[in-house]
Amino acid sequence: MLRRLFTLVLAFSPLLFFAHLAAQSPKDPLNDDEIEQVREYANQPNERLKLYQKFIDQRIEAITRLSSDKKAPNRTAEIRARMEEFTSLVDELQDNLDTYDHDHADIRKALKSLAEASPKWEPALHLPETSPIYDFDRKSAIEAATSAVDQIKQIQNEQEKYFIEHKDQAGKNGTGPQGY
């Protein structure tokens, strides 16, 4: 009897392990094509950051569209999914900003574009009506948006100061993030 139980445990342990991994790994907010685009620009900081801005703006546009389309299929689930994706993408953007800033990559062009776009993100997150299905996700997304706006301003100021003092470093790409 003990031998059968042991055999059964051994037989099902890989399934339990993979089920556990699947439950822990959140869905990637980027599709395969978007991942490939981000990888392609790993050594081009301004272009990579602009891609993240583009993907974030697409999620914001989807939230805006869904908030006004009351008849959209699976509307609340779609709003929740887009808010989760928004939060993940903003986190990824911020990780990239930290890395590029730390490596003294000249990202002033992307920062200028982000400084113009990012204040528009939070108001769009308030557009959908209150719903217990996505209110937590909205709160997380709003916190991410606020944090990104602050970080963008801070890094923009730091970059201006740094490149005034290190003019020979202007236009350099740094080493860049190793993910994606």
C-alpha cells in the first residue's frame, strides 16, 4: 500500500509542480510581436522606452474605449485585464528607466515624450465606473501611473544635470536592460 502511494506521488508530482509554476507566473502583458520589438531595441534606449510608451498608450486607449462602450462583450473583465496590463507595462517601463539612468544612457528624448504622455494616463484610469471586479486593479494602476510621472520628472532633471556636466557622454546608450 505504501509503495502504491509513493508511486502515485511520484507520478503526479511533476504535474503539481508545473501547475504551481503556472499559478505563480502572471500573464505577460506583451504579445509575442511586442516582445520581439522590445528585444530588438534593447541597445537603443530611446526607441525601447518609446515602445513601452506606445504599448502603455494602447492599453489606455482600450480602457477609454471600453469605458464608453457599455455593450462591449466581457466589458468588465476586459477593463480589468487592460488595467493589469497597464500596471505591468508601467512597472517594466520604470525598471528600464532605472537601468538606463543608472548606466547613464542618454534617454532625454524618450523622457521628453514620456513627460508629455504620462500625465494623461491617470485620468483615463478614472473613466470606467466603479466596479468591485476591477477597483483593486484600478487602484494599482493609478499608483503605478503616479509613480511613473514622478520618476520621469526626477530622472529628467537628473539627466539634464548629468549631461551638462558630462557633455562627452551625450548620445550614449549605456548597457541597457538584460530582460526581454
